[in-house]
Amino acid sequence: MLAIFLKTLPFFALIAVGYWAGRTRFFTQEATAYLTKFVFYFALSAMLFRFSANLSLAEVWDTRLVVAYLWGTLAVYGIASLVGFLRGLDVQTNAIEAQCAAIGNTGFLGVPMLTLLLGAQAIGPVLIALTIDMIVFSSLIVILITGARDGQMSLRTLRTIGLGLVKNPMIVAIVLGFVWSGLRIPIPDPMNDFLAILGGAATPGALFAIGASLASKSAERLHIAGWLSFCKLVLHPLFVAIGALVLFGVDPYKAGVIIATAALPVAGNVYMLAQHYGVAPQRVSAAILVSTAFSIVTVSLVVAWVSAL
């Protein structure tokens, strides 16, 4: 456990440095926004393209793993939704809370950290989890919020979902990478070096950006943030573990990777969605802050456990 904690510590130390820079205003919110854009559109996209271009879809795809991750994530999504319903939340707020409970920071934290902690071969299961989060659950929250506002599903909603997926650079990078791989086109050395250099900025840039963005988050409604953090850091990896190891018999190594992926703290893009739709952004802000702080311990525990599988 101590060895794993010491390995994860540099990642969270980078987040802490970013938090300090944001908190002291050495790094302004505007600077953080531009750094996040750089990582999102350039560095992380280069990393994802390079990873997926060197893999075949046949190597990555695992139906049991997909079903196990979907099952575990939907289970936690359903639990959070049921609790929200019993608390009398409206559909929109309930959808935002359920998203906090089930969607982790896989892109900015999971891809760089888990591939280093669990080995380069972890990228396949991590990409699957990331793709499911973006395609299934990012679409689901748009459907629930716009459906609640309009009273029905509309072509405008489907258009919004489609455009959101097409404009997401992570989705585009992954798809283009697999297309490149499928066409069996070798990556020229200069291009590979370019992608390696640009993608190398993803890890420190993403972690620093996470910390700097946390500096602007508030910790209001701590009891709700605590509940959502418990769902994300404890229930989500627990249910994914049940799905992967008990119900669907996923390969132990791949199971360990998606369990560790499920243990990641609340994703920052949930806050962007909450802010965009004007639904409980402060609640999401607190959940991100609390879950990220506690994940320093919980992620180490989960990674230590799955490393022994």
C-alpha cells in the first residue's frame, strides 16, 4: 500500500501545485481555462491518437468488460437517482447528481496516471471506459435535462448530442487513431516524435489544470458532496468490481484496470455541463473538490488491491 501511495503521490502533488497556483492567483481563472483548452484539444488528443493508432480495435474491444463497466456504472447511477428522487429532487438536478456519482476524471487523470501505474497495456480498458462515459452517459444527461425542459425528446436534442460527440476532441482522436490502425498505415518517425512530444505535455498539463480549476471551486453543501463522493470513490469501483469479477468473468488484469478507473474522482466536465445548463453548479463544484481530496487515499487503496489480482 505504501509503495502504491508513493507512486500516486507525484500525480496528486502536481494537482496540489496547480491548486496553489490558482489559489494564490499566480494562475488566474482565465489562464487555467486556456491551459485546459491546450490539454483538451492538443496534448491529450495527441496522446489518445498515438495510443489508439498503435492498437487495433480487436485488441481493445472486450464485450465482457464493456458490459461489466456499463452494469456497474448504471447501478451507481440508479442508486444516486433513487436517493435523489426520495429527497424530492427535480429531474435536472437528479441527473446532475447521478452524473457526479458515476462519471470519473478518466481523461485528465485516468489516462496518464493509470497507464503509468498499471502498465501501458492498461490503455485499452481505460479507453473503453472513457468512450462509454462520453458516448453513453454524456448523451444521457443531455437527454434527461433537455427532455425535462421541453417535455419530450426532439430532433434538436439528438442534434445537440450528435454535435457534442463530433466536436469532442477525445472522441475524434480515439476514432481517428483506430481508423489509422485499421488501415495499417505506419506512423512516420517525425509524426510519431511530434505526437510523443505533444502528448507528453498531457500528464503534467492535465494534472496542473485540475488543481488550478479546483482552486475556484467552493465546498458548499458538504453533506451532499460527501454522499456523491462516497458514491464515486466507493460504490462505483465496488459495483464495477462485482460486475467484472463476479457476474461477467472479465480477465483479472482488465478487471483491475476498469475498477481503478471507476475509483477516480468526479469528472470536471460534469461541472461544465452543470454550468452550461444552469443546474446546481455549486453542488458539482463541491463534489469535485471533496472527491479529489479523498481520492488521494482511496485511489491508492484501490490500485494497491487491483495490482494484486
